[in-house]
Amino acid sequence: MVADLSLIFIAMIWGFSFTTIKVSIGMIPPMEFIGVRFVIASAVLAILFYKHLLRTNRYEIMAGCVIGIFLFLGYCTQTIGLQYTTPGKSGFITGIYIVLVPFLASIIQKKSVGALPITGAVIAVTGLGLLSVNLNELYLLGEGDFLTLICSVGFALHILCVERYSPKYDPFVLTIVQIAFTGVLSLIYSGLFETFQPGIPGQVWQAILFTALLSTCFAFLAQNIAQKFTSSSHTALLLGLESPFALLFSILLWGESPTLRGYIGCLLIFAAILLVEMGPMLFRKKAGEITGAEMCEKG
């Protein structure tokens, strides 16, 4: 329960920070923003939890770097893809990781994750599509959309790698290393392919500090700890709440007017989560009732 609440809170933070990031990357290059944000976040965590780093070993460092590669892949391809597609399509295609996680988990782990997680994931992505994009846009797929699809694969593999390594290694070390690695790679990319902006506006610094401390430090540390106690499919579904939260904060803070389709999309996402959360309990209860009825008949 605590792990689930942590993941929901992470989704809420990411949903809230969406508008902040959107404004900031209009003022400085996006990968520079991501790089500075992640480097600051890793430095803060390293200072707070330096004792964990003193006890680490090369296997934990390597695991953190592997996780960081997929995290960077997700952010980088999403950022590049967004230059060639609409924000709605980007949000929808990125959210496909909700479905990719259970399917990839089945392939990698060579066992089925079960019908409920897959059904819930499909319902959630359907809801995300209604929330994020006009259906007519989906027929027009371009370069940016395919890059964003790579982004969704990157985020899916990031969740699966965290699931694999978090039970075996120190989550504090894993978090620090993956964030630092992502930050360094982002700054290298920015230096090579973006017009680096040394003078960052004060408003952007506020956004960087907010996203570094909450959206990165807290969120990724909480995710790495939570995934010690819950599955990757469950994690992906709960993190998928980011989009409904983003819509909610857009309504409250920016006066955005949601459509009926958007409301239906949100309801589908919540229904998917309820299905996965409550489904096993209901099916067990129903199975118990059937068994009890059969025993009474035999008696």
C-alpha cells in the first residue's frame, strides 16, 4: 500500500511539473535543462546519502549506469521527437510504455504477468489516447512519432531495469548513479547538438530547482525503493496517472477547459487502476463463493 501511494504521489508531482517544464524549455535548450536538473539532483542526493556511496561496489555502479542509459534514452528521444510532433501525440505515444512494460516483462522473465495487468494497461492507454490526442492525428505518423515510440521503449526498459536491480542493490546508490549518468549524458548531448546557453534566467532556475528536488531527487528515489515491493507492470500503470494529474493542474492553474473526451479518458485510466488493484480480490472472493456453493450442493 505504501509503495502504491508513493508511486501515485510521484505521478502527481510529474503531472504538476509538466507545465513548469513546458514554459522553461521555451527559454533554454531542453537537453540543457534536463542535464542541469539531473546533475543538481544527483549532487544533492550524493551529499545527503554519501555514506551509501562509501559502501558501494562496482556492480552497483554498473547497474546504476545501465538504468541511467535507458532513462537518458527516454528523455533524449522524447525531447527530439517533440520538435517534430504535437504535444498531445507525444504524450500519448510516450504513455505506450504502460502496455510495453507487461509485454516486455513476459518476454524477458519468460512467464506471463497475468491477464489483469495487460488488460488494465490496454484500457489505460486507450484512456490516455482519448485524453491526449485527436484520433485523426494518429493516422499521420512522422519522424517525431517514431522517435517518441523509442522514448516509450526507453522508459519501459528503465522501469524493468529498476525492477531487476532494486531488490539486489542499494536503492540510494542506484538512484544517485542513474540520475548522475543521465545528467552527464544530457549535458554532453546539449553541448554537441544544441546552442548551449550559459546564462540561465531566474525563472528557469526556479523550475530547475523544483524539478531537481521533487521531480527527480524524491521521485526517482521513491520509485527505486517502491519497486522493491511491487511489480514493473503495476509501477507503469500507477505512473500513468501523470497525464490525468497534468490535466487537473492545467485546469486549476492555467484555466484549461477539458473536453468530454478528456474526462472519459481520465475515467478509463482510473478504471484500469481499479481493475488491477481490486480485480484479484474480487476474483478470489468470487472463487470462494463458488467453492462454498459447490460444497453445500455436495453436502
